[in-house]
Amino acid sequence: MNARALLVTVLVLGGLPVSAACQASLGAPWDSVGRILRTSGAATGGYYRYGWPRHDLTLRIGDVTVSPALALGAWAGFAGDPADATIMGDLVLTSDELKPVLAELARQRIAVTAIHNHLVGEAPPITYVHFHAQGNAPQLAVGLDRVLAVTGTPRPVAAAPPQPVTIDTALVFGTLGLTGRAQGAVAQMSTVLVLGSVTLHGRPVTPALGYGSPINIQLVGPERAVATGDFAVLGSKVAPVLEALMAHGITATAVHSHLVNEQPTIYYMHFWADGRLPDVLRGLRAALDAAR
């Protein structure tokens, strides 16, 4: 394993737990938020991120068993001052979890900003609920804890044992022109494709929190990979990105909103790719170039 691959094995993103040492570096009250939510947190992209991978679900698309790190990483991000924080994120839910979650979100005064699919043809069907709230960070965490309690989301989240990286990270990061993290067969990256400021209810949105563009790739065989994620773009970029995806055999699985009343309006374009790793990467790079 090269030095870069070794480095990415000890770093994780999104649905993969971070180390206790990383959590310890956050400091109060962010550590208290992690304790309330029963997961470790990481400072990344100008906000504090807490994740709950749905390891309890076995998700399949066709003949592919989807890694939780690829598409099942529920998460919440906190930005701003702890006394007046902004929280955003999304929950990964089964069909029978949706109704009780929506009821509990309402009780906790956490706004729902989107309810929709990210994937197509998955079994079991998964619904993603995006949320937003503002207020005291620990109090927001208490409310979100009560929401998570009505789901089957595994908690507390234990640090995953390190896995040797089997995906070619040099090829992935080099082709896409991005840096990222990897563990086992999954590589994860994120970038911001909307330039300039975005506001929500008159408040500036932290770019990586509100409109980051994640790309996750899973190696499923010696010559085969799948990929999913979404491109967060302005309206003028929707058609070019769709054309680039279709030209490379990548399916757009959803085009929709994650926020409500943001200025300017942002569209989130989800995708599913399945093919030879170099071919998948070329298609994703073409979509990234079109988005820029």
C-alpha cells in the first residue's frame, strides 16, 4: 500500500465513525453534542459533523450489496456559535420509520426541508429526510436524539475497525481531481460546485454543510465499481450535468431540492453509476467539469 492509501485508511467521512482522538479535539460544547447523539464528531468544512451509518440495513441494487458508507450514512452538521447554531442533515429511513420520524421532528420543532429518494430500484426502499433548525446546539442535539430514537439507527456508534484499502485511490482522486478518504472498498469525496454566497432565511449557509457535492465510489469486483452521490448546482448547470451523465451511461436518479427558500435556488442531482472503474470515473469527471 502506498503512503497516500495508508493515510486515507485512518481518515473517514460522513457515515464512517471518526476516532476518539478526533472527537476529543472538538472541545465543549461540541463534545457534549456528540455525547447526546451517541456518536463521535469531526470538524470539517467549517462545521461539526456527526454520523450514524445504517449498518442494520442490508441494501441491494440489482446484484450489488451497497456498503453503508456508500449510501446509508445518516448525519447531522452543526455550524455557527453553539448558543445560536444552525443544524442541517439527513436521515436514512425505511418505509415504516417515516411517519414516526416526521411526527417527532414536528414535536422537536425541527423543520423538514425535503422527503425523497436518492436511489432507484433499491431493496428495501429507502427514504431520505432532510432537516434544518436553529438554536442552542445541545438543545438541538437533544431534540435530534429523540428523533433518532424512533428509528432503528444503530447507536451508540462504535469506531469501525480499520480495513485495508482495496480501491485504487490514486486513480480515483487523480481522475476526479479531488482529495478524499477511503476505507475498504469505498472512497469518499466532497466538493463545492456553487460559487458565491448562499443564504437561508437571511443567514449565510456554510457551503460544505448546506450544498456540498459528495461522491462515493464502491469497488464491487476486480473490474467493476458503483458510485452514487449528488451534484449541488445552480439551475443553469442542470442540463449540462445531465447531458454529461447520460453521455457516459450514468443514471440520474433524482433532481430536487434539499433546502427551502434558499437564495439562490440550488438543485441536487443524484446519480447511480455501474461499470468499469475507469469508465465510471471518466463519466463523473465529465459531470464535474460540466458543473463548473
